[in-house]
Amino acid sequence: MAFVRGLKRPIEIFCKRRMNTPVHSGLGYSAMACKGAYFADFRENKCPFGCNCANAFCSHCISARRYSTEVSPSEQMNLIKQLRERTSAPIKEVKSALVDSNWHIESAQKELRKRGIVLASKKASRTAAEGLLALAQNDRKAAVIELNCETDFVARNEIFQYLALSLAKVALLVDGTWQPSGALHVGPELFEELKINFHHPKLSGERTVQNAITEVAAMMGENVKLRRGFAMSAPSYGILSTYLHTSPQPGVGRIAGLLSLEVEDQNASVDALQHVGSELAMHVVAAKPLFLTKDDVSTEAMESEREILKSQAESTGKPQMAVEKMVEGRLRKYFEEVVLMEQKFIVNDTLNVKTLLNNLSKEVGSPVKVGSFLRVEVGEGLQRLESSNAGEPLAQAA
């Protein structure tokens, strides 16, 4: 009588349970006899335990396959290491997939991808307030996207950063998102179903944007979410400048500033424009302007601020005439805080941005103005959004 190598359960148990059912070895054959009946080669695509499941991952079949493997412990460790390197999945999931696939690494990798969809869907309800911004730019356009995760540890992972940069390049190429010299919100729904080719050892081949995000979420073990994107076009005459703050590598960071400078004379010095444009993009990140000019401040915002300032001034007990002067003075201070053209220039606080542009216009011999600007920060408004279910907030832009 021949026994299957590595079979742990006593033969009597199998004989009592099913006298005439061949026991599958997990290697495509069986040579075990019971009560004089011989088990012939078993190669049919059905469960050897009689459940008619025709499923390679039946719980009965898995049990038999687990105990029938001839893979040595050292080979098992090597396979676990290889699959971890391929997928970056948690070691517990890697080992489970290999065991369920009878230590066949290709089948285990496929099984991990299937499980990733389930794992990612379970994590989708968890808060993802960390992450990175990724920026892509060419001669005429710039796009920035926000990719969120749960911890800054994952945000520092090179696969996560590679995915973010790839998505920024996709956002740069999306049709119908551009306006001349303006910033436009680009929702993730516009390119989630687009197919792109990835060229990373752990994320390669063609797949949709959404599938790529799902795979990376499974690798990282966290909720990964493409939250939003923005795009800006360069002016017909002028330049488009960008700046990334807290940047672990080129193209990614936690705060982004985009700004376009328009000039009337197409022959104006580009070098001078680029120098000032780069400094102003950095200024936008640091100074957090909300409006481009005082005229852009809405009537509602103006009245609300005036009412607050008046209440503060009246609480001092001073005469009405003094109160009015205090309100006007504090209103000027408010404009200096939130209006880009009125803000003190961070590189040289003896100038405001308006004076800086006047000096630049004299230098290049043609009027220069800010066409538009955009400031985006990772996670801004996210906690408020989740608690109130409000609409997605736009970045600070003008």
C-alpha cells in the first residue's frame, strides 16, 4: 500500500468518511487503496472529496494541498521573499497566498491581486488625510494631483510616490480641462478609467488608473485615494511658474504653488519673468493669499469682516469717529493678509507684490501682471469634509 507523501491525517479517517472516494494528493495523482479498492490516477477537474465544487480553492482541497507539498522550509522562505519583493504585500498575506496556491509563485501573485480588490474595498471607509501632491508640467501646461493615504509612512514609500507622479502626468494630458490662463478643478472621475502603462518593478504593465490605485492600496495595507486635481495653462505671452514645498523628490511635495505671469510684449526678457515668477510661486505657498486683487474680494466677505472689525473696535469704548478710523485701518491690514497684490513680498518685505510687478514691468519694458495663481495643500479641508459631508473644497485660487 502506497501512501501520499506528507499526508498528516490517518488513513482510517478518510476511509470512514468516504470509502470509495479517491484522495487527491495535490500533485495530480493518488495511489492509496482502501478495502481492496484501488485509487486510480485522479485528474478530473472536480473536488476529490465529493463536494462537486470544481474549485481549485475549495476548503477541502486546500487542506489536502497544504499537507501534500514537497517544498522545503528553505524554499518556502525563498518564495515568500520573492513574492514580497514582487508585490510589497504584508508577509502574512504573502504566505497565505503561497500556501493556498501550493507554493506556486505565479498563482500566488495572481491570488494576491484578487485579494487586493477585497482588502482595498474594506479599507476604503478609513480616513486618508495624509499623502502627497504630485506635479507635472510641460511648456504650456501644469497639473497637480492629490493622492491620499492614512499615514506619512506610506507617503514616503517610493511605489506610492511613483503612482502619484504617474497620475499627475495623466492629469496633464486629460482633454477638456484647460482654460486660457486659468486654474481649473480636475475631478478624478475624468481619468480614473483611463489606461496607462506603468514601468515599475512592482507596478508594471497596462491597467486603469483605478485598478492601479487598488493594487497600491493592497501593497501598502492602507486606504489610498485619488482626491482631486487641478490644471493651469500658460498665458499666450508670459510664463507659468510652479513651486513644491516639503519635496522628498522632484515632482512631489505637500504644498504646491502655481502662478502665471502675463506680459504684453512677446519679446520681453523671459529670464527676468522666470526669476520673479519662481519667487512669486514660493510666495503663494508661504503667504496663503485668498484673492488676487481687492476687487476680487466678495461683498459678503467684505461686509462680514467689516462687521467683525467694527464690533472689536466698539468694545474699546472709543468715540464713533475713532471707531471708524480703527475699522478702516484694520481693513487695510486684512487686505494685506489675504490679497496677493497687497501682501508684503516674502523675499523682500520692503515691497508689496504690486510694487514688485511695477518694477518688473520697467525692467522688461512691458506691463506685467499676474494672470492667475493656485495654492494646494495636502489634506486641507478634509477633516471638515468628512465630518459634515460637504462638497469637495477647491484650493485657494484666483
